Amino acid sequence: MKIKHLFGLAVIAAMTASCSSNEDLGTAGPGTGTNESGVGYATFTINLPSVSGTRAADAGGAEVNPGSEDEYTVSDATALIFQEYGADEGSYKFVESVNLPVTGAWEDAGGGVTKSKKLVAKLTNVDTKNTYGVLVLLNNNITGGVKIALPTAGQSYNDWNNTVLSPDLAELAKTGEFYMANAPLCESGKVTTLVTIDKTKIYATETEAKTKTSADVYVERGVAKMTVADPGKITVKDKATSVETKSEVTFNKWALDITNKKTFAVHNIDGLSKKFPAIWTTARFSGLNSRVYWGKDPNYDNEDLKKNDATGDDLRDKEFNSITAISEINKDFTTTTATNPVYCLENTFNLANMYQGQTTRVIFKAKYAPMNDAGVSLAETDGTFYTIGNMKNILKEADLVAAVNAAATSVLSGCTVDYEANLKKEGSHVITLADIKDASGATLVADQDYGGTTGKDIVAAINDKLGLKTGRKEEMVGINTYLKGVTYYIARVKHFGDALTEWKSGENYGDNNDKYLGRYGMLRNNWYELKVGNVYGPGYPGVPPVDPNQPDDENEKYLSVSVKILDWAKRSQSVDL
């Protein structure tokens, strides 16, 4: 299969073969009866993609975009040779690794290729009796070792590539040294990752090998890429009517949350067709140049990650990096989405695991300025405002105090409320024992009797009257304190998104892979570009909680976004907040 246009970064490996005796590989040929093994030479041609232009979205919803020069620079290359031991490539066994020289001048190319260079590899453990496949790693070397461990002698390809890794992300996405490996390609519904070496084109001399080419190996980066356009200042809309209000929101920071800690060495498709037999004949799962638009990560189908208890919390902590403090939401916006990216390991899941606790998301930090219809501020002079429970009414401090005092005194006559210690801090709060003092000024005690009612029951009754609810962070309904107007929004990252995996309110994913698989997620060598569309109100008053027991799609409360996925495969998403 000849592929004219390269995606991400393409490496073309031309491998040539002939037969030989032990003494001289070039003196014999297939069927001569000689011992057909020895040293042979093969040529690898590395082609780098053009930096100009993009393409229209393909069947997989992606646009080809080469990205920046430092994302496709090559500093070292390693060829891994696997010998056939079964019908499927997963059973191929590792034979040897060969370092390829990448220094020296690169030639100008064309047809989607910016530079090209032929390299000759010396193979010492191959013969012409067996079938071999090649896998190329780029930029895998580091001082004193490698980023991704190489297979051991005799290890099968599946055994090696199903090994769970926790690599250094900074090394995988190091400027000018992005880790890359073979990209699986889909042809006629069959996906292959290893590239077969033509046994008739291994040559006895380096000189002869330089003149021949045969097999193409396409590689892709081992990480995903996220960029976010600067939303700037946006006028808030009424969600019911889509009419603009007088309120405004100004965005200032963002961060990527719930990112994978683990990955595989190479884009892994092992077992996907068993769970979804039609996957590689379904249009969205392959696109330009036969590239594959889905894969699995190490926690792809771990349903224990949906548990909303301490066990689930511990499991998710082992699998994902999560933001716990507002100080971590610190990424600056830039005037263009092409700059200031964030890289992460791919994060994919089956439909049973397409849940909020496992899905990578963007958190936005912004300042919300609430106004009434006359354009008069509903916040304090420093921008602080409040809401109570699920009520949408925006309150100043005096309004909050009046509402809370009314609820408190209706339960315990003569009591007072302490607002300073808890309720005026940024975030969402329920009434606690520490917030309520009896008529004498003493803080309530849980089991102490106050006219026939214990302190803990009094607090529970006050919360109930205000519509507040205690529990886990994702379950809690509280008094929301937007300190100085600061608010937070979220947008879960969509892979195929609405265009290819449309979802309507009230629908369940079930096991409908044909319709929903890949709706959310982040795949290696894909560039996700996010833009904020409309804003419908204030978001969360603190770091947005994660509900691991809820599927990704829910009725969005605050924001609309669009995600456009760029080849990199680039995917753009617009989100309403």
C-alpha cells in the first residue's frame, strides 16, 4: 500500500532482502538449499511532513495539521525486528534492535513531505526462511537509557505492547524529541502495526541496499495535544431564551484535568475487534492515509473506576492525575490555539467506562460579573456574590445573611450564625455545628440537648430548610461563595464528538458501540482544539467536583464548547458554559 500523504510524522522504512550462506549472504537465494542466514542490509527512508496547510476533515472527523517543527524533529531512530510465529502479529517474537543514523543533511521532498533521508541498517539476526516485521521508534533515547523499554529476546509483540507503562511525560513530549512509534493502519477492515519485511530485498552489501526501497512504516507521536483558544470577555446568555443579559464573564486561566498516568509503548488495538467486530469497517474509526482513530489504554475497561466510594477514589488516584487545588489551574490563554499547548498520555475507554471520573476535562478559571436587567451589579464592591443550593438567584451578603438567619432562627430561637469562619470562603458550604451559636453565644455541640433537639439535628434541620445537602463532594449541595467573582467551568474532551457520535438528552449509551464508542476520549497523535461558545451563568465556586458514577453526557449547566480535533489529527470542540 502506497500512501502519498503523511500524518503527524511519517517514517518510511524500506527493507530489502536476498538469501545467502553463512559465509556470504549474497551467494545464495531462496530454494538453493544453502543455509540462508547471515548479515544483511536494509534501507530506511525517513520522511518528515510538510509544515504548510491543513486538510478538510476526513471520515474520522480530523484535519491534518503537522504542528510545529519541534514536534516532528528526529534526533534518534531505532528499528525493532520481530519474527513471525503465528497468524496474527501479536504472536511475532522480538529478534533484534538496530540503531539508525539520523545525522547529516536531509533532502527536500514534496507531496506532503518536507524532508527525506535514506538510512541503511545492518541486520544480524534475520534469515530468508522466515517472515519478519519491523517497528520503528523515534526519539526514544535519553542519557543513560531509553524512554520506553525495548522488548527482550523472544518476547512476543503483544506481550511487550500490553505491558503497562508509567513513563515520564516530560520526556515523551520533550521539545525537539517527541517519542514516536509505528502507527497502526487499516486496510480492507484489517489493522496492522508491524510492517512486513520483504524477504527478497535484504542485501549482502550496504552499497546495494542504498539503491532499493520496499516497505513503508508510518509513525505517530506517543502523546495527545490540547490547546484552548482565549475566550476573552463573553456576554452571558439566558439559556432558555438565548437572549443576551447584562452579565459578563472574563476568562483568565485553564488547566487539563484527569489525565492518564499509564500508557502502552505503541498505539494498542489488541482485542478491540473482539468487543466490537465491526469497528474497523465503521467509517469514523479510520481516516486519511488509512490511519486508525481509536485505541485502548491500560485502564480502558476497568469498571471499578466508577465506584463512588473510598475504594474507587483510591483506584482513580492510581490511574489519573487530578487537580485538587485552585492554584493548579494556572495555564495562560494565548491569542491563538496553535500555541501554548498541553500534552498528555492518551485516555480512552469503552462505553461502560465513558464516565466523568475517567474522562479528561478542561477546567476554566474566570471572573463573573452579575448584573440585573438595568445593568446594576448584583455583587459586592469586590465582586463577591453568593447563591444558595440549586437556586439561581444571585445574592449579596445582606441577602445571604437574611436567608440563612431566617432558616436558623426558625429551628433554634435566639441562635446566631457565624459567617466568617466558613461561609465567606471560596467554594460550596453546608451549615456545620461550628457555624451556629446558641442564645448564650456558645457553639453548638452535636449531642447536647437544646430544648428537646440535639445540636446535630438542629444543623440538619437548618440545612434542610435551605435546600442544602451533605455528602461526598459530587453529591453536596451548599451555599456557593464566589469570592471576588471567581468561578470555574468544565468541558470534558470529546474525541469524535457530536458530529460523528451524536447524543440526545435522555439517551443511554448501553452497548451501542456503533453509535457512541469514542464520543469522548483523547487518542495519541491527536490534537484537540477547544473554543468556548456561549456562557449561561456562573459555574462552580471552587474546583469542580468529579462524579465517577455519572456518564459523561449530562444536561450542561453553564457552558457550551466546541472541540476541533487537528495531524496531528486535529479535533476542534466548541463548548457552551
